Amino acid sequence: MANEGEGSRWSPQDPPNWGVDASKTVPVVCICGPSAAGKTTFAAHLAERLRARGRHPLLIACEDYYRCGWSPNSRYGFDTVDAIDTEELRLQLSAVRYRQLDSLRSYDMRTRTVGFRALNKPYDLVLVEGSYGPQHLLEAVPISLLVYIETPLLPRLTNRLWRDVRERQRPVLYVIRQMLREMLPGERRFIHPLKRRADVVVHGYNWDLGPVLSGID
């Protein structure tokens, strides 16, 4: 069994956690879309509805797998799939499908430091959300349902500016420059193509959970 700090060092031969048959893997729902589209909020609302139906979802954020000490890309900055430790993400998600981990990686966006969070409650469904990371997961991990969140640009820019300045302590001009020079090109290159592969497209901040819940059931 992996201990804290070694959460991804897993192989299918490890004994299953909670006495669960390792052949019975946990389904994965992936929620993707551009920056500040509301993916995290949507995932939280979806998890709440699922719990009301008796399910036990586990939420995983791709932003918890940003590389530590990574130098920003000259073209896209941090708005690129290369900024994500995709190997770690794939390994941990694969292990989670077999209920094999004690802890999951975490990442402090303000200090850009890596940590771990305990994984000590049973779950029967994984909700993984993020802008960068799903691109590689689609080819490496069985995804039961791919959900794309599409939100108009102006509210997204406002939300990202507010979030990055207030929560992540970034200077206003830095965030504006980052959005215009790196975020938008990164989305066109890496995120927009995901929409064509999505099983469900959710528009705006209306949180229409019906099609997603139907896809999960």
C-alpha cells in the first residue's frame, strides 16, 4: 500500500483497498473546458446531486498536478498540457480506479508547492475536472463520460481575473497579460479540440445536470 508522498507508486499487483475486488474498477467522469468556465463549481454541484442519489463521488482536480519548479512555456506560459505532470496524474487516476491509494497529490496555486491529501473514504465514482490534463487521460484511462463546459469569454475573463488576484495573490496587470498572451492561445491549441470529443456539452453557468446524470446512470 502506498504511503503519503508515494501515492502514485502503484501497480495492478498491489492488494486492493477496503477489501474490494480489484477487477471491479471505478468509473471515471471527466469534466473539461476552458479556464474559469466553472468546471470546479459544476463538479461540486454534480457531486452533491450524486450524493443525494446515494452515490459516493471522489473529486480530483487536474490543477493539483501542476509541475513543481517548472519553467513556464515561452508561448503558453502555464496554459499548456506540458505544465501538468501527466504521468503522475495518469498513475494516480489508474490507481484510484482500483481503489489502491492512501493519498492524492495536491498543489497550492498561490505558493506553487506540492502536498498530499488523505484518501480515506470509500467512493464508487470518480469526477476528474480540469483544463489541462484531460487531453492525455482520454488516451490512457477509460473515461465513462466526457463533459465539456462552455462559457462565454467575457465572464470567464472576469472570473479568472478576480480569482487570480484575490485567491492566488497575482498582480492585476500580470493576470491580464497572462490571459491575453497565454491563456487564449493555450485554449485554442489544447482545450477547444476537446469539445468535439465530448459526450455532453454544458452551456453557461446554468448547471444543467440532467444530461450528465443520465449519462452516469
